[in-house]
Amino acid sequence: MHRPLSGGWSWPPAVRPPTAIFALTAALLMLPLSGLEALAHAVAEGDKGYIQEITGVHLIPFVYLGAKHMVTGYDHILFLLGVIFFLYRAKDIGLYVSLFAIGHSVTMIFGVLYGVSVSAYLIDAIIGFSVVYKALDNLGAFQRWFGFQPNTKLATLIFGLFHGFGLAAKIQEYDVSPDGLLPNLLAFNVGVEIGQLLALSAILILMGYWRRTDGFFRHAYTANVAMMSAGFVLIGMQLTGYFVATPAA
């Protein structure tokens, strides 16, 4: 079901990508992720202005916003990619994706309805860490370093909870009117799930094609290292934004 790159599997030297490739991969990953808007943790101004002007129940716009956020949310998509990287059976994929969906749905709704105030930068840094964790898990690092395998289902659920707080922070930035908040929030969550299904479908199509090639296991190591590098970039980017945005005492 879940085949991490471990369990006594020793990668031959020819397969291990050199340090220069790691550095190049990290540099390339920084280019699309290091924009000022991402660093500032901003929502799209057009979307924010529209939401601030409306009151009452508006289901379709909130479904659209939820789907848009998930499809364009590279941090969520990277984690999702890591989760299904070595999952082959539809039943297993459905289970893990459902655990992730339950986690982020619960904390997103709870966080907005009860006004849970959490630094969006710190939450997004944890989301970046979830990407690093999953890449390390796929590489079998925990088995080699600590001699045990963390519970992958529990980890997916727990990180899903943090991803939900990240979604809640985004919604709070929209300054949504309390009039019709719950229906609009549920519509946003439906949009998130639609966006997740769209992203998952694209990932599965690409992964299905890649897995049928001889180079899948030869390049799986490099792919997970690239994923881990992206996670570290996200962590650094969000922590930088946190310290820049936090006034000195």
C-alpha cells in the first residue's frame, strides 16, 4: 500500500542525485514561491473587496473561492502529492484523502465560527513542515534514523487539522459578514473539497502515467527530495514573513 524508500533498500550511487541537483532544485522552487504576495500572506484583493461588499447567503461565490484557494494552494497540493505518492489502491487513496478532508474541514469551520486567532504565518510554516515530514516519510527517513514508522493515518489527520486552521486564517482575512456566515462557510468548504478532487485527479493522472514507466523508482528519490526542499522553502518564507510583520518589542 505505502512503499517508502526504506526497509533495507539501499539506493545505488548512480541513482542518488548529486548535491548540485539538490541545490538547483531548491533554487528553482524558490522562484515561483518567493513572490511578495505569498510572503505577505495576502489574499487576492479583488476577491477580498467583493466579499467585503456583500452580505447574506452567497453560496456559488464561496464555492468558487474555496475551489480557487485549494487549486492554487501549492502547500496543500504538495502535501496531498506526498500523501498519495506511494498509494496505489483506490480504497487507500480514498481513506487518506478522507482523513485529510475531515481534519481540515473541522478546524476550518471551528476556527472561523469561534474566531480562533492564530498567526497565519506560523500556521503556514507548520503546513510547510507537513510537506517536509511527508517527503521524509516517503524516503523512509524515520525508519532509518529512529527505527520506527510513525502512524501515517494519524499524521495525515493531524496535519489536516493544521491545514484547516490555515484555511480559517484565509477566510478571516476576507472579513466575511456574520449575516449568512455558516451557509457561506459550508459552501466554501464544499469548494475546497471540489478543488481538492480536481487537484487529486490531475495528480493521479500524472502519477499513473509516471508509475507505468521504468524510471518511476529511479526518480522517486529525487522527486521527494524536491518536495522536501519546497517544504523548507515554505517554512523559511513564512517565518520570514512572521518576523517581518511582527513589530519589535
